[in-house]
Amino acid sequence: MFSDTKPNTLRSLVLASTAPLSPDQKAFNRLIRQIETRRSRLADWNAAIPPFRQQVSRDLWPLLEQERGLKAQLAEQFDWAYEQKGLTKAERQKLSALIVDLALYVLDNGEPDEAMKALYNKHSRSDFDAEEAAGLEHVKSMLENALGVDLGGDLDLSSPEELLGRLETHFQAEEEARPKAKPRKKTAKQEAREAQREAEAKELSQSLREVYRKLASAFHPDREPDPEERQRKTALMQRANEAYERGNLLELLELQLQLEHIDPAHLANLSAERLKHYVQILKDQVRELDRELQGIEYGLVAEFGFSPYGKLAPAGLTAQLRADIAATEIHLRSLRRQLDTVGDVRSLKTWLKTVTRRQPLPGFDPRF
């Protein structure tokens, strides 16, 4: 028997019985529920991300651009104050540290800014471009030492695409140049394991093929005289073809449900061997969904700067955005207040007494 749900839902595939279920039947049910949960989460992500991306672009990015502009102004104002009389050496050192941090924030969060580079160079007593080049060269050297490759002197280190292309070219050439080793004779155990794997793969493929053939027979549009029904079956046949190519058993079973080609008795009476094959296919589909979900979350971390250690949830995106907007607006007000007072050297000296070098600064975002 089956659980009492609509026939076109995943839960219609969950086995239920007054008799105890076998381990494979329990595994089948568990995997169906896991897939349903993951599909639901994917749907939630697909619904949440586009409006979130629009909200970030509309409401947060302009605020962050204002923040970058205010920090650039503040760096210039601090540089002006640095040149004024009445400051001690220690106070000028603090101002230099502040200017360096502000300039780095501006340079790291937008287009190249020659004025900020000049301020950074002046107060760090270094050269921003030279430091960037040295850093990239260090990364290149580390890669060459770790991977045993020569990336060449003409590599554009600022281009990740060119770096990956150069690595792929090197490894491909190395593989082609490597002499082919003669295959070792397989032991009896190795041959037996390989034969077993081949047999299992054949059985899994056969399980999918049988479901697909039933669908192909039912959906084949050439056998349908009614034009509207032929169009519907053409679309369903395309779905069946795509599901079969992906090895997606669950989608094929769902299509069968729509046709009522499987019923409670059909799944309940599956042979133990066939059910075992279904379980293996569904496990692969759970892993595929997990990889897809992981890719979405990694993409969000890279695109929006979320913490890689936090737990992301579709329902939490809007709340996170509101919190980021509120925090940024508070910080913008703080920056504007600082700009209003930095021109008064006496007030600046009083404020500098509260500043500890290289520590988060009162009234300033600790990000810089």
C-alpha cells in the first residue's frame, strides 16, 4: 500500500504496509523523503536568490559605494590634518595608519584609484603596485614549487582564467609525454570485483531502461492522432528522454505516476533485486542534489561575502540584507560625523587619544 497523498507527488511513491518493511523498502522510503526535502530546498533557493540579488543591487550596493566614497574623502582629510602644525609624532603615526587602512579599503573595493594609491604609498612608505606585483609573484612561485611547473615569465598573474589555462596546458603536455605503463595482470579477486561492478552497472542501466521503455511506448507522439494531445505527449517524451539521459529514476517514476502506469501494487511487488537497484540509483540522485545545493551556497558566499562558516537558509536572506543595510547606514552616519569634525585639529587630537593603532577604531567600521 501507499501513503494517502496525491498521485503526482513524491510522497505517492513512499511505501507503506501493515507488515514490517524490509531494509531496502525502508531505504527506498528514506531516500524518497530526502530527495523531496532537497528538491524543496532547491526550489526555495531558486525563488529567493533572484529577488535577493535585485534587492542587494538596488538597496545595498549604492550604500556601499557611498561608504567607499566617504572613506576616500576621510583619507584625504586625514592626510590634510597630517600636514598641519600642532600634531605630535605619535599622532601623525596614528593618522598614517588610519590613512593606509582607509586607502586599502577603497582600493580593494572598487576601480583603481590613483589618488588612493598615492596616499597609500606616502603613508605606508611603500608602493602599492609593487606590493601587488610581489604578492602575485609569490603566489606564482608557491604554485610552481608545489606543482612542479614553470608558468613562464609572460603569465598575466592578475587573470585567474589565464593561470588555469596555463596549468591545464602544462598538465596535458606532461600527460602526453609520460610513457605509457604496461597494464599489470589483474588478480583473480580484482577480476571478480570488476565483473561484479560491471554486472551491477548493467542491472542499474536495465532498471532505468525498463521504466523508460514503458514511458516511450505511452508518450510516443507519432501514435497520437489528436494534435493537442500529440503536442502534450511530445513535451512529456522530451522530459522522459532528458531524465533517462541523466539517469534520473525518480523523474521517470513520477512521469509513470502521471500516466498511472504504476500503482501501489506495482511498487509494493517489486523484486528484492530490482528494489535494491532502485535504492542505489536514488542514492546517486541524493548525492547529485547535495552537490547542487552545495554549489548554490558556495556561490552565495563568493558573490555576497557571506561567512563560509555560517548556515545559509533561503528564508534568512532578506533578514540578513536588512541587517546589512541597517549596519551600513549607521556606519555612513558615523563617517559623515567624522568628516564634519576632522577639520578642527584640537577636536582631532582629542579623538586620536581614543584610538589604538591597528585596532578597530571608535566610530569606524572594523572591516577596514
